[in-house]
Amino acid sequence: MNLPGEDELTGLRGRRAFLQLLGRQVVVACEHRSSMALVVVDIDGFAQVNAVHGFEAGDAVLRHLAAQLQAVARKQDYVGRIGDDRFALVLTGMLNRGHVELALQKLARLLEVPCDAAGVRLRIAVTSGIALCPHHASHAEHLLRRAESALARARQAGARFGVAPDGADLDISDMWDLEMQLAGAVERGEMELFYQPKIDARDGSVVGAEALMRWRSPSRGMVSPAVFIPIAERSGEIRRLTLWAINTALRQAGQWPTHGRPNSVAINLPGMLAVEPDLPELVDSALKLWSGPDVRLVLEITEGSIVDAARAFPILARLRAMGVRVSIDDFGTGYSCLAYFRSIPADELKVDRSFVTPLPGDEPSADLVRFVVSLAHRFGLSVAAEGIENEETAACLRGLGCDVLQGYLFGRPMASADYARWLVRAQPAAATV
């Protein structure tokens, strides 16, 4: 028999049907002075499963987790799928959190057995958040927010599960509300790009800028990318944000003064998008729509986010063939080896700021930068360094052979109009350096 509001993929209740059921169960628990628990369960690294193994494997993982949750649930419990890779479990008649933890331990044991995901054996890991009714909340929406908040705290702490704290929780709506609000931020015009200059280490001229996303929320003010980017990656909103950033950066860069050289603008490319086959076509459409001879696009991708080089490298090579430059960000923090230099389709390496900050007094950091510069130049790659805040560090990096410098010493991130005015002031002065 089909469940009301059934999720087609898993056969569980969908989000709307589950929330309606949750509301009824909260009322029952409060009226009968009984206790119930809401557990929100989120798959760790689910976006990478889709990116590396394909959507068929991702669907198999979702169905597998749904089956294990149903195995954990008793006859009087309820299971639902409330998001892309997020599930929820209502456990009725729970006397205390210890009973809930026993249920999660059972789930963990079931998930120790790998599942067959479209021919690939995958082991699923999950993070969970727990909230008790009426102990933590006596309203369905508040209970869900408490459980979501507990999950977010557990993930930040690297724990398998978290329990909502006692007393008032001022942050209970943060993660849940942010995800809901972020879904329409582009359409509402709340997203902005700020630009930080990149400087030629030899003559001090401006060689380009890195575009950095900012979210100006009407209710929260300026939201840090460190907060909303992970949410966007987990929810799938990152694709829309990245394509918006590429189109917006190309359009705005075309309005900047050139001083005889193209304006280079760099956009951060999430690793999960680097394996999507249609990425070159989407970038090509943006280039044809906005770019001209005075604009050059750079895509920056962190070394550690390239989880499937066999799929990502051909796509990056196609982008380079279109005239797009590729920069490997945070170099030195991933799995780099000598073979990496020979095979990676890139034009630039950006030394991670953790090696820049200790300079000039830290010899091991200086030796590593010197080695990266030497090897990169041998393979025809330029080297950029970021996080530069003083002239001593800049002078050290020049001496080590870095080609491009970036940091607060040269300019903080600024809005497009401010960056255009900054260019007018900076370029003539740089010509005399």
C-alpha cells in the first residue's frame, strides 16, 4: 500500500507528508504527556557519490539508507525523506536519549555492510541530530530546527550524532533557515561578487582579480562564504551559484578599464562540478554571451577537491582548449606528487596560505615554496601566492620566484564598481614600479 505523499525513489513519506505527520505526533505527545524523539539523518559526502559514481549510484545509496532506517524503526515509529540526502525518524515512546542512541547504534551496525550502488560497493556513513519532545520543543517546526541544529553541531565537531542542548537555543533555525533562504538568493538579487586584486610580482602591475561570492541576506546581513558555501554544496545549490558567478564576473569585468591588457577574473570551481560533462558547454555559453577580447576567465579549483582525476582532467583540458585558464588553489594540502605536475591540465598553482603566513622567518615553508616554484616553472606553470599581508612576506615570495601575489597588502575584496575605480588608481601607478 502506498504511503500518503510517498517519495517516489525510496517509498518513504516525502517532506510535506512527513512534516504533517510530525505535527500530529507532537500534539499527541504533548496531550498524553508522553515522550518522542525526532532524529534527522544526513549522508556524509553524498554529493561526491553523485560526482564520482553517477546519479544511478547515488539513487542506490538513498534507497539503501531508506531500507536500513526502516529496519531500525519499530511498528510505532515513522521514517521520511525530507531532503535530497536527508532523512528523518520519529521514535515514539522514548523515555530518554539513551533509547535513541541505541537506535542509532543499530543503524551504524547495519551501515557497516557496504551496499551495491550501481555495481560499486560503497559503505555509507551518516551524521544525525536528535531532539526530544516535549523536552527540547513542543512545536513540530521548532523540534525539527532543534534536530537540524544538533546535526550541524555534530558535523562541525566530527561526531556521529549530536543532541539538542537543554534550554533556549538561539541558533536552532540557522542551518535549516539558511538552506531555505539560499535556494532563492540569486533570483532575489541577494548575491554579490567582490574582487581581490592579483599582482605581478615582477613589476607590481595588476594581472587580474579573484571573484569572491558574498550573500547579503535581508534578515541576516552579510553571510560569510564559510557558512553558506558548505550548505550550497550539500543542498546542490552550488551549481546554480557557480554558474551565476561565472556569468556575473564576465559581465562586470567587461565594464572595467583595461589599460591595454585584458582583465583576468578568477572564479572558484567546486570539485563536484569539475566532473560534470556539460560544464564546458555552460562555460562556453557564458563566454559567448559576456566575454570579449578584453576579458579572460580563470577557473580556480582546490587540489583536494579533485576526487576523480580521470574524469576531471579531460574536462579541465577542454576548458583550457577554449581559452579558459585553470588554477589549482591551495596547492600543497592535497595529494600532490611529482606525477601531478606532468599530467594536470593547469596554467597556475596557488601556494596554500598555510605556507605563506609563516614567511619570511620559517625555513621549511620557504624551502617548500622554492621547490614548488622550481618544479612548476619546469613544467610551464606560473605560481601564485595568497594571504600576503605585509611587505616582508611579499619580498620573500618575490625572492623565491613567485609570479603572482595576492592579499590584503595589495587590496581587500571590493565590489565591482569599487574595483573599477581602484584599477584606475592602481594601474598608472604600477607602471612606474
